[in-house]
Amino acid sequence: MAAKYNLFKNPPKGNKSEQETFHARIVPGRTIQTEQLARELATMSSVSTGDVISVLDNLSYMISVHLKEGNIVNLDKIGHFSISVSCPKQLTGDRKIRSASVRFKKVNFRCANELKQKFVSMTMKREPSGNENPLTPQQRQQRILDFLAKETSITSTQCISLNGCTRYAAIKDLKTLTEASKIKRLGVAKSIIYILP
């Protein structure tokens, strides 16, 4: 099965007479949940779906334990995880930085080369562009709700690909749906997702 992509205009660099350029972006498909992965892994081995789910739960827990200790966790053929931290920007001297000022920022993931190589022969298929037949805000918002009826969550980036719109339009649609209590916003900064109430 091919991965779907769409083409989006690059913002102009100042000279309006320049020829328009585009970039390709993957159109997100379904969100594959743990249950499905567990069933698929169970068919490839001698363990049950429940055993796979238990192992994945324990793996998630042990990764968090080691990352909290400042370790790097490397999963062969998958990649390695590490932690980034942040501290207040207004601090000027290293003596003024206390442990309480340093906070968790995010989990970093670097894909293993073995996993990257599996995508070299990836098949692509172009999705009909929303730019050729622009959707109304109501149509875009309904597509978001339809997506959430099948999947557990959606991000602003997924909305951009789903509706072939700008980031501004996607965020505006999500805000409208949130204010109408049709969806609920969870998370902060770059980890924001939207779910049905």
C-alpha cells in the first residue's frame, strides 16, 4: 500500500516575480494503536496479544525510569531516546542556576539507520490537492470531526495535511471547534493534541 502525499506552495521569499515552488508533505493515514500492533506482533511470534501489550507497557515504563536517571536508551534497529532540559533564559551566571530551575523539556528520538533503510523503497501516491478545490471552513472542520470519529486524536500538522490548508487555517479551525466544545485540547507547546470530548 502506498503512502499518500500532497504538494503545498512555499511562501514567497520577497521577490514576487519568482516562479512558485512547492514542497511535498505526507497526508496522515490512520493512527495505529498499541492493540493493533500487539495483534500483528502476536501473529509473528508464539506469544499472545495480551503478552505483547504487557511487554510494551513494561518497556514504556522502563524507558521512562532510565531516562529520568539521565541515561540514553538505545533500542536496536529502532533508535535511541534521550532527554532535553530547559532553564530560565534570564539567568546570567551558572551559580544562579539551581536544580529547581532546570526542568524537563522533551524526549528526543533519533531513528536507527537500520529502520531508516526500510523506507528507501517506500511507495508514494499523490493525494488530490485541496488547493485545487478549496474547502470552506465548515467543510474542513467536518473533516476534522470525521477523522476523530475514527482515530483517537489529531494534531494541527495532521489537520494541515488532511485539509490541504495553511497552518493558520488549521489552528483557526481547531480553535473554533474547541470553543464550540466539539473537541478538547490536551497538552502544551509542541505536544498539543485534540480529542473528542
